[in-house]
Amino acid sequence: MSSPKQDPRAADLPEGGEVIAHIPDEEAALRAFAKRIAEVPEGEPIPNEVIQEGLTAMVRLYSVKFQLGERWEPFSEGDMVPATAAMIMCTTMLKAVNVEVFELGMWQSWSGA
């Protein structure tokens, strides 16, 4: 859903490089996701592809804001996410993009993230 449009804040990237998503596109994707969720009848499961759509937009939006210097916690203060849930999500996300944990560690040490 994201396009290669240049974010006007790209020049402000702390690490340099290119902005990885376009904020207005990801916000539009999240709004579309919210509408699709609202259309699921009460009591029916949310389709996996709808969850994927929302997760994709949320990850891109959070990541580009982080990339642009907005460093805030990914979870609400009052909403505890169990460590196991975070590890499951991280593991499946890394597998989906074909990145090994070692590569993540190297990127973290190089980027200061």
C-alpha cells in the first residue's frame, strides 16, 4: 500500500538513508483496516488477511516514525504484552522478511536502535 513518495522529513533522518514508508499512505491503510474490522459481524472471527493488512500498516507507520526520530514505546502503558507474545511476533516477522536474529543484532549495534 505504501508508495515511494518522498516524506518531507526525509532530510531529518538520524541514520541517513531513505524513509521506509509514507505516513499518509500508512494512515489511510489503518483507516481502511478499521473500517474492515468494523464490518466483521459480532461473534465472527476477524479474517487473517484483515489482520495482516492492519499489522502491515501498523509496522510500517511505527517504523517510519521511529526512523524519523519519534522514539516512543510500541505498547500502551496500561496494556501489558507478555514477553512470549512479543517473541512470537518478532520471530514470525523476522522469518517473513528472511532476516536471522544475528542480522538483527548486527543492525541494532550499527544503527544504535
